[in-house]
Amino acid sequence: MLGYEKKQKNLNREQKQAIGLLSIGTFLEYFDLMLYVHMAVLLNELFFPQYDTHVNRLLAAFSFCSTFIFRPLGALLFG
């Protein structure tokens, strides 16, 4: 749309602080998950049975995916 200018509102101090804290929280959340993804090979050898590699991979995938179920439940429980 040519010639259309919308005036942007500046963020106040509280909004900037909220954006910063949310960014830090999001970074820590995904850092935790990516750390587990990269350590899955080591965790397979240490914690899961060694008789079947397919079972190891399934257990690693399940333990990774279970965080998406248990974290919201923990948030509901603890606030």
C-alpha cells in the first residue's frame, strides 16, 4: 500500500522488560531441549538396555517427547 503510514507506538519500560525476560526464558527452554537432543547418544548407552538399538532410540524419543507433556502439567500444578 503506497502512501500509507501507520504511526508506531513506542514500548514503555515494563513492556521492554517483559520482552527481555521472555526472550531469556525461551532461550533457556530451548537450550535445555537441544542439550538433551545432542546428548541422546550418550544417554542411550548409560540409561537404556543394550540388547536392541531400536528400543534405545524409541525410549530416547519418548523421554524427549514426554517433556512436552509433563512441563505444562507441572506449570498447572506449581503455577
